[in-house]
Amino acid sequence: MNNKSVYNFSFFHSQFKTIPASLISLSCLCITLTSCGTQTKSITLTSGSHGSGYQKISEQIRESAREVGILNLQDNYNSQGSLENLDRLLKGESDFALLQLDVASKAMKEGKVQAVMVLANEYIHIVTRNDAAEKSIANLAGKPIAMGLERSGVYFTSKRILSAIDLEIKEVRSSLDQAFTQLRNGDVEALVYVGPLAANQKMKTELAKDNQLELRGLKENVTNYLTLNFPESYQKATISQGGYRIFPAEPSQDLPTISTATALVTRPDVDRKTVALLSWSIISTARQYAQFYPELAHAEDPRVYLSKGLLHIHPGTVQALEYGDPRDAWLRYLQNNKPLQAASIMLISTTTIGFILRWWRKRKSAEIVKNSRQSIVELRSLMEKSPQQALESVEQLRQQHRLMLIDNAVTPEVYEQLERMTRVLADQCRTWQKRQDRKFSQNTLKLIDEWQVMLRKEPQVGLQQINQVEQQFKKMLLANEVDIETYILIKQLILILIMCFVPQTILTDNEVKTDELIN
């Protein structure tokens, strides 16, 4: 129970002591009638086929929903995977769906779906026979490769990888069971699988069975291309040595690859309270998802990981992340403490005081945080374009909240709510800024290499291109898209390149002097 819950209960308990005994007996009848009218809300989820990683995650979500006590989550769909799940969600055949984040990204940007939680990281696995001559997927040109079923996320990601490396192959669309049979029989040269590490029973069984099959990694140029061009979908990852078999180890060494998040998503029109309840059920049982998402095992605040990398979040999830359990603290206490239920129902049913107090507290809190919530929504939309500017604004907002607390303009409880609202966004801004800085650095190094080649071959043309790029960086500086330190560093690098590779005669012809460059 959090501090707010303790505070609310202490207040209620002090009021309970003053309730006349004659009214407590009346409340017993009220609690009985109220309990009879309680109904469990049914919602639907589409996940994956039997034995798949998605099916296991779905079972855990249903268990979390049962712990909430007022959600009945049903998963009656035997799906091929993410593409089929997305189609069912958009058609209204289910309320929630498990999707790969790369599959959901386009629909999220178009506002058709919104994220609820990140529940796992899915790794790209490439499996070949141990005796295969081709040791890299880039050497499989023209060969048959099992790429998953047509409506699966495996097929979507496989197509994107093959497109990235411009590789023409023979597509074989088959389930994972069929793909392993085809691989062992020599009908395909490799298979691609996307899923959490060691979560799919078929993958574990086949790779642990013998040493005839072997996992392959992706080359660095492929992982760089995908993470730089689709930063909202992919991140670099590693399949650790011995992750699927201890002896002999499989894989035999750490394999570089990429991963995409497993996201629980819903439509914007799904009831906000329902989404908040399901979100809270996952947050409150976060460590039970560590089997799919190991970082949750020792996380101080699981909400940071459960919302990591998500930009288009459903308002119900935002409510659960910021405020915790959407049910009132005193109501949760009553549900678990039968002796006090009679008194609480009496107070609510015989007078309107309980309802008025609850309404007044919510209204007051909503008024206090209204402006901050609006600012956070605006900053969240700014984050993708300019994470540094968004982070600075978030920190300024947090400082304003601290000053409000010092001046007693807000209570500690309201300040705690405001801090939770901004802390998650600040962490997301830092993550996005790191990705942007990494991409900027890599692009700059690539640009420098291109300049060196051009200056060696055609120094006159290279000097003109460098001048154009310098003007672009100057405009970026004025637009606050790069900081002054970065601009100075670029200027220094340009000076070094010109001094090293451009003859003095060309500098003179272009009316450029070395001492002027230094100044």
C-alpha cells in the first residue's frame, strides 16, 4: 500500500470511530445488496498460436487481470501473429492485441492504435543447419528461406531485413513447426524467427535437441542501418552464448542482432477506465513478466521499463502510470477488510457525504494538475522532434512543482502525482536524446569519411561541398537543432580537413586563407 493509500485509510478510520452503532447494523444489509450487483467486465485479447511466446504472455496478462478482480480477459483467437492481430484490432474484433512494435508503428503514427505497455523484447533469430556452407544471411541470395506465415510479425520483420540488405531470396511462408521440418529436410536453407529469448517452446526444443542446427547473427552494417532508420522500432541486441543449450553451447558465442518490443496495444476508442485497470493490473504484477522481460526482475520502478520507447500511449495507461490504481484507495481497503465494509456502505448509502467528498477531492486535484497535464501532452509531441528541448522544458516544469511544494501551494500528495507525471516523460526524453545523439555522431563520422575521399580526389569540388555543409550547420545552430559545442567541433573538424587535404593554391583561388579559418 502506498503512502496515499495509508493517508486515505487513516482519514477513513478516524471517521469510522464516530459512526453510531445503530447505523452499523443497517449497513450490513447495504453491503449485501451492493455485492449482489457487482459485475465483472469482459474484454478480449488476441495474441498468438498455442505454445508461442505471445500465448504465454497472454496467459500472464489474464492472470494479472484476475488479480484486479473486476476484469474478465478472454483470449479465444488462434492467430498467426502480429499482422493478423493488428487487423483484428482495427476491425473491432478484439479490445487489445499483442504486436511487435515495428508492426504497430505505422498505425500508431496514424492514430489508429495506441500503446498500453511494453511486455517483452523480441529478438531476431536466424537458424541454419550446422553443415551449411553459407555462414551469413547475406550469402543466401537465391536460396529458399522460411520467413513465417504471411500475417505474422516474423514475415513483416523478415521482409524489412531482406529489403535493407537488398537480398533476393525464395520466400517460403510457413509456421515455425513447418519451418524446422523444412530446414532439417533441406527444403530451406534458413529460417527467421522473431520472439522473446527462450520463450517459444518449439525454438527451445529444436535448438536443444542436437547440434545439427545453429543460430546466426546479423552483421554490424545491417544492425546499424535498421536502428538508425527505424529508431522507434529497433535497438541493437545480443543473443547470449549458451542461451538455448548449455553443452555444446548454442549459440557458441554472443551473437549480434536487433530487437523490437512486444507491445500490448488497443484502439483510442476503448474505454479509458478499462485500459487504466488493465494497465494497473500489469504494473502491480510487473515482476511476474520478468520471464519475458528480464529487466523487470530488479527494477525499482517497473513503470519506466513498461513504458520505455512508447510515444503514442492510451490516456488510460497514462492515468495508471501517473496515479496508480484507478480505484480509490479506501475502496480497495474495504474490499480486503470485511469488518469495515458495513460501516462504509452505511455512510455512502444513507447520506451523500461520501460521494461529495470523493467528488470534491478529485475535482480539486484535477484543477491543480490541469495545466501540468496539458504541458506534458505538448512536450510529448515535441519529444520526437527535439528531445533535448523537451527534456529542458520537463526539468523546468519539475522545478516549478518543487517551488510550489516549498510555498505550500500544493500538498505532498499532489506533488507526488505531479512528480510521477514528469518523471516518466523525462526518462523517455533522455532515451530518445541518446538515440538522436548516437545517430548524429554516426552520420557525422560518415560525412567526414566522405569529405576526406572527395578532398583527395577533387579538392575544388570537396571544398565547395564542405562550405555548403558548414552553412547548413550554421542554420541548424540558429534553429537550436544543434548546440554550440557541436557546432564548434564541426568547425574544427572542417578546418583540420581543409588544412590537411586542400592545397594552398586552391584556398587562394577561393579567397580562403588559413589564418582566416583559424580566426
